[in-house]
Amino acid sequence: GENVEQHPSTLSVQEGDSAVIKCTYSDSASNYFPWYKQELGKRPQLIIDIRSNVGEKKDQRIAVTLNKTAKHFSLHITETQPEDSAVYFCAAEGRNYGQNFVFGPGTRLSVLP
Amino acid sequence: KAGVTQTPRYLIKTRGQQVTLSCSPISGHRSVSWYQQTPGQGLQFLFEYFSETQRNKGNFPGRFSGRQFSNSRSEMNVSTLELGDSALYLCASSPGSMGDTEAFFGQGTRLTVV
């Protein structure tokens, strides 16, 4: 079935630096890739998504890139702030395998002041 | 527009009991999916309901079941609770069939089995 790997599992950066989280997926038919941010004790919140017909999407300090040939996509956060500290999950469409999304295991990002 | 609402927020149950969790999706959303979140296993897909029909099902035992009503509200039931069922249960709603459209999560129900 669809398998989504996510790296790194933990990431610490200094405030103001950039953070990059990478995910790979196995199903070449997947066309939709959302990213969720989950702060401690809160619900996962959709922060950005990308579809397979584009290679990059930006929303202020957040960007996502997609390489369909290599089957990987990445989340880029620039000018990190302490409030960016959270667990980030990537996901890939998994309908071909009887699921809606297959989530990566998550990356715990810590932004140090 | 109200978000996804899950009730109750917290539950403590004893092994062997059963439990029912509720999820009210965003108005107009027809798809509701359920996930189990544990520290060691991440977000695990349970099942999806769309227009009152189960569309997809994850790899969970038959003790986990669900249903969806005509107003798109969904319930999840777990029978014969085990200690390992302790987790945060999240539902997510989507306008259409999930997988290719954005999904929004509720705040979750934290179930503790003792």
C-alpha cells in the first residue's frame, strides 16, 4: 500500500533560521499532498497543500515543493518563530489503497529563541 | 462557520466496556473520517463515511465500528475496550470524498481505558 516516510523525526532550529521537512511516498498515482501542524494538546491544522499539477506553492513564510518523478515533497519554513514549534505531519492521498490519506510519522520542530 | 466538533472531549472507561464517540462535521461537508492517534503509532486511519455509507476502512479489528447519519454527523463505537485502545480519536470532515480535497480535524476525544 501507500507508504509515507518523513524526515527528520525531530528538528531544532534557532529563531530566524529556516526549517525543511522532507517526505517520500510510494504510490505514483497520488495527486494531493497536505501538510498539517499539530501544537501540543491541539488538533492537527492544515497549513498548506499541493496538488500534482504544480511543483511549488507558497503562503507567506511557508512553502511546499513537489517532485512527482522522485516521489518526494518538502515543507519549507523561513524566518522561523517560536510559535512554529509543533509536530508537522505530511500526508499523501491513499484512495488507491482503501484509505483517504496516509500520514507520515511526524516531525517535532523546536524553534529556539 | 462552525468547525468540526467532537464530543466528549475526555472519557475514562474500564476494560471490557464499550464507548461511543460523536463527530459533527463542518456544515455542508459530507465526508467524515476517523483516526486514532497514539504517541508510538502516529495517525492511523480507522474509516471514512460519505453520505451515510462507509467508503473506506483501515486495518482495525471489528470492535471498531461507525456510522453516519443523514445530517452527516458520525459516531464511532468501540466495544470490549482494551488497554491498548487508549488514544486520541480524531475525526476529520471534508466537502467530498477525502483524499483529494482538504480535510479539517476536530479537537479529538481522548479516551483512557483503565
